[in-house]
Amino acid sequence: MPRRSARIISHETETRMIDTMRACRTAATTLCGQAKIGGSEYEAATALMRRIDDMTGVLTGNRELFWGESSSTPPSPFGPTGGPAPAPGPGPSSRTPDVADGRPLP
């Protein structure tokens, strides 16, 4: 029976692969944002992203390495929730005295 040689992936090859997968996943994410949801392009790009995540997990042990990275959407000036960022510290009350808390007024 032939013996297989032990192969070791060099750090340089691993780094190059991760950089290439990052660029490819970014392009696939951008495509998903433009394609019709459920369309063939969308489904193929989504499958590609899953495979990239699988390979990233094999190489680094962290399948979610690229998940926190933005693809093409710039950071929101309104904070992470999309709404206006909360004002720092306590501010003036916005309560109106003649409005009930979700109850009909008499």
C-alpha cells in the first residue's frame, strides 16, 4: 500500500488563501445585496459564502472570521441600530403632560 506524505500548508499559502477568500466573500455579499432575493445569482452567491466560511473554519478554526466585516455598506452615522444615536447623559424630558401612557384620555 502506498504511503502518503504528510503535507503542511505554509503560513504564506494560508494567508494568501484567506485574503483571496475575503475578497471573494465581499464580492458575493455585494452581489447578494443587488440580486433578486431567491434568484439563481442570490442562491449561488449564498452557497459560495457558506463554502468560504467552511474553508475559513478549516484553516483558522474560526468559521465566522469574516462575519463582522462590512462588504460595501459604509458605517451608519446614526449608530449600530440604524436609528439616531442616543444623546449623551440625561436630557430634557420628552413627556407631554396631557398625553396618557398608551391609554385613551378621558
